[in-house]
Amino acid sequence: MGLIDRRALVPLVLAAFAGCGDSEREPRRVLLVGWDGATFDVLDPMLASGDLPHLAALVARGRTARLESTRIPISSAAWPTLVTGRGPGVHGVYSFFRPKPDSYDVRLISARDVDASPLWRILSGRGHGVNVWGVPVTYPPEPVRGTLVAGMLSPFDDDYAHPPGFADELRATGFIPDLGIWQRDEIADLDEVERQLDIKESEVLARLQRRDWLFSMIVFKSLDVLSHRPNLRQGGPEIARVLRRLDEILGSMVAAVGDDTTVILLSDHGFAEYRRTFDLHRWLIESGWSVSRATEVPDGASPGPLAEARARARSFRLGTLDMTKSRAFADAAEGNYCALRLNVEGREPDGIIERGDMDETLRALTADLRRIEFPAGVPVVTSTFRGRDLYPGPHSDAYVPDLIVELAPAWRGTTSAFGSAISVGMPPFPDHALDGIFVIAGDDVIGAPDREDLGLLDVAPIVLHALDEPIPASLTGDPHPAFFDGRGAPRRIDDASDPGMRSTEEVFRARESSDTDRSVTDRIRSIGYGG
């Protein structure tokens, strides 16, 4: 039997999906709301005082869980993991940057680097309408059956939304796709944050009120952006003000979608305040694992948008090292986590560690890290993880750190070119924490009084099961069928039979072809031809 074009199977598969479930009722819908950086440490006191009535209503009729983030807890790894149901070793994104070939330099990641199908691609491919707004690492936007407005890392002046032309409409309202400073120098003040929330609420509600979608995912970055500022305390008046506004918008969205929609509120990680800092880059030098250059070091990083400044800072930091003698170098850091890579022969440009010696080298590094104490007798490092074991997959060796280091809760991990390995007695410094939030409520969600524990890999299977949609067989997370009343066992589908499981390369190749077709059509019309 000859090969069958997968596209020819799509109508048959969609027909099979349509025949599943109860044909007498409307399809189930899911609204997934993201409050990037939200933590129960701040929310619980506000819930107790009545400051977040709409969130309190969801909690009262649903269930809650701590949502464990990626190690390290960073948005670039966490959001792709959450929406694809696959770890960084599979989807290929860990930090905000990806190494350039044959170089120690890096480039900024984009949606083209997420090598797995997110929820909106899966559902669009199955013929369902979606709304996606503000999810990090979704620029450039991929075509969907509905609307996709890219979030964090989006250039403000580019086409950051689907369908084509929608970004121009949003620009006319004053909307900006990323409140952070990744692509601009200005820092948004609280008034600007609230103005953007007003614009976003209006635009999102207009789409949620329609009945042409099955899944909507709306992420708000404002809380994370403000929480990073050292002058704003966790639980302080500015953070509380934004949370009250987010709660109002949550109430508007829940009212717009109706009681028959399952609502999920979550965050990709939490937040905490740290008074001690462990600098992995400086420690590697002090311990002899990295070797400083004897010659003059390159110029330091200049100011500019964060996307450029961080890449320059990394290049500068590694430029202070003699990579022909350094056995390891610091990679990413966030919250009380930091990570390193070995300088491996054949993988790194000036690698000196043979592949066969990697395990022994990592064991020795781990032993040295475990000996760090401050004060005497109190370990600074509590756990270490081999990247390839924690996040196995085809991209593990290339993009996941070789060793991920967990510090004691009081310690913040960092990497800087200057200073000391250990700094104490600092003012409280806000940064990410491992546990985010998860709240789910719906007409068939079984309430539970006790807070549970989930992981990011569970979210995509839970969403698909809540939609009564089959779950791709390659998703390893738990769909938690016990959350739902009378739903039955989750259904599975082979990836090869699922029209939504398209490769990222294929999706963006189709997007570019479509863009070219539109460009040609526009040029033809501009010279007087065409309708």
C-alpha cells in the first residue's frame, strides 16, 4: 500500500472527533487565564481579606493546586512546556537565548524554536476556533483558526498578530504586546500598566463574547513585570493594586464566557524575595572550573533593550574566560536556581572535556558545589540535577544545561562578570520561585478543600480532557480525570493520526508561503489588476 497524504486524512479524523461524546449538548469550552508570576504567598492574604472576590468565587466552586515550574523557573522554558505538554529537552527551549552554531554567543529565541505543537495548533488542526493572547514565546504568530496575539519578546512595530492586519488595528488603540523591556528601553509605570490592562480587557472581551471558539488562553505579564522591580515589595500596595485590577478583569471574562465554560487560572512560576546571592560564574572561577583570561577582556555590555543587553552581557562574561582552559561555564539563572554547561569537545567551539568524561566531571562538580557552606555547617546548594535526566529529548544535549543547581530558599542564583561568589545582608531582592498557582472551576469540576500539587506537564492534558478532546499519546502529563464529574477515562490518539500535531517547521513554512501569496496579490492589485 502506498503512502497516504496526511492532509487527506484530516476530514476523516475531524469527522471521527465530531462523533465522540454527547451529541445532544454544546461542545465544552475552556478559558485559560495566565497571571505570570502569581504566587499563593501573596494571593492567600488578599483572598482572606476579600480583596479578590472573583478569584475567591472560582476557588469556592473549584479546586486549587501549587503548580511546579521548570527548573530553573523561567518563563522562556515554562510557558512552552505548559502549552505543549512536553519538556525543554523535547520542545527545545530552555533560556531566552539559543547558542549560535560554532560560537559561545547566543541569539534570542522565538516561536520558531518551539519544536512541539502547542494547544492552539492541536485544536486548530482539529477544526476548532481558538483565541490566544499574550502567551510568551509566540512571536512570530502562527496561523490559527481564530486569533493569536503574540506576547513577551514581540517587537512592537512588527506583525505580531494573526490574522494579518490585526496588529495594525491593535496599534491604533495604543496597545503594546509586551509590557517588559525586552524590545524597548522605557520602563512602564503603574499608570501605563493599567492603561494596557484596560485596552486588553476591551479587546479580549469582544472576542470571548462570540461563540466561535472552543479554547481561549489569555496571559497577563503585568504582575511579573512589576514584581521584578526591587523597589516594590511582594504584597505591597502597587502589587496589590494590579492584582485587584486583574481580579476585576477575571470577573469580566468569566461573565463573558458563561457558566458552561471551564475556567483555569494559573501562573508559570511564583515569586519570592531573596537576601543572599550566590554567583555561579564567580564561584566557577574561584574554584578553578573556569579560568580567567590573562589578556585584556572585551568591553562591557552597553545599555539597551533587554533582548540585546542580556546577550551582550553573556558575551562579555564568557569573554573574560579563557575557554581553551575552562572546564565549565555558567549558563542561566533565575530565582534560587542556576545552571552550567561543560565545555565539551566537539560541542563547544573550544571544548576540552571529552564526552566520555562528562559524567565523571559532573560528579566532581556536584561534590564541590555540595561543599559550599554559609555560615559554616549550613549548605548553600540543596540539590543538583543532570539536565539530560530532568529533561530528556532530542534537544537535551544542545540546549538544556548539563547541571542545574538548586540553592537553599534564602539564596538567589545569578551570573555576573564582577563581584564575589557569595553576597549576604542585602535588601530583599524579588525574583522567581518554583511554585506557581493553579485554579480550576466549572460545572462538572469536583470541588476540593485541600490544595494539591501539579506540574506544568499536566496542564495541556487537563485542558484537552476538560474539552472532551483526545490527548496525543506523546503527552506524558496527568490529565487528572478525578477533577471532573462523570467525564470518564481520558481518550488518547496517536500523534501520527492527529491533524493538529504538525511540526513547527511545517507551520512556519506554510505561514511564509501565505505571506508571499498575499504580498504578490497586493502588488497585483496596486497596479490595477485583481478584484
